[in-house]
Amino acid sequence: MLVDINLLPEKIKERATFLWIAIAILLVALISWVVLFMMAAKNDEEAQRLQQSTYEIQKQQESITSQLRLSAFGQEKEQLAATVDFLKAYQYKTHPLIEDLSRALPDRGFFQELTFTAPNEVTLKVQFDDLMEPALYLTRMKASSLIIDATFEGIETEKLDVEERENILPRYFATYFIQFVDDRALPGEDAEVDSDAIEEPQEESFPAEEQPPVDADTEGGDPVE
């Protein structure tokens, strides 16, 4: 006897199972895509919001920096104006002093260096042709009404080669320390003066004079009377 077995329902059942699995996978993929899309959109919005906040903060910083610069510039301008006014009121006219010191020089005496070391003190270096002239110049300076005191600091002799000694007179460089009369009114104890307003002493250099050759009538560098 033959048995008739129908396998068609089993095949249909297997196909239906595969179909449901495929549909489930598609649904999971779709849901994952939607979730990822929403997260990306949210992150994009958050990034834009942070970028906008950063831009606003930068604008505020620029505005504050600009205000601070204007304020600092205004303060510096006021300090500079006050310093200029102070220096104008406190400046010392050196022309009378230098003219008086020049008048006391001998005929062949020349300034080499003049340095103000304090408000009423100056160091002076002078060139002479004669060894006796430095002492004479010191006496003349002390006789000036503008000089409080003057002291002799030292003297140097110009170094000459053997050939130069035959044609050029020796030169002497004397250094003096001078205290002169200063009629400027010093600021009071309550006055506020910027310590950076007063510049460091400046040194004035005078060009060296050309050394004249010795006349043919001189012997050993000393003129013959």
C-alpha cells in the first residue's frame, strides 16, 4: 500500500519564516537609521548653538578689549601730558652755564665731554695745550657767580707716536666736577612725580679740534721765544 505525503505546507511555512525574519531586519535597520538621523540632527543643532555662543563671546571679548585699550590710552595720554608739563616747568637753561664755562677757557681750550650727573652737578672734560692751563681754568671757574664749587678730578696726556711728537704738540685732557647754582623750584613733599619722568643724564660730546702742526721755529715741542 502506498502512502501519499504532502510537503507543500512545510515549504510555505519555511518561506513565511524567512519573510518575517527579513521584515524584522528591515524594521531594525529602519529604526536604527531613524535614531541615528535624529541624533545627528540634534548634534548638528547643538554644534550650531555652541558656535553661535562662541561667536557672541568673542564679540563681547573684542568689545571689552577695545574699551580697555581706549581707557589705557587715555590714562597714558594724561600721564604723558603731566610728564611734559612737569619737565617744562622743571627744565634748566644750560646756555648761561655753558657760556660762562666757555668764557673761562683759554684760547686753545676745548670742551670734550659734558655730563649732567645730578640736577645741579656736572662733570666736564676739557682739552688743553699747556700743562699749566688746567689749574688756571679751575681758578677762573671758581670765580664765576654761577659756580658753587669746582674740583679737579684728574688729567690725562694724549699718547703720540714718535713721528707725531716731532710735528704735533701734546694735548692734555683735564676732568672737573662742578656744582652750579640751580634756582629751579623742587617739587613739594605732597607732589606726586612719576619717577620715570626724569630721564637719565645725557652726555654731550664735543668734536675734537684738529691739532695744528708745530712751526718750524719750535724745538722739542716747546715754542722758542
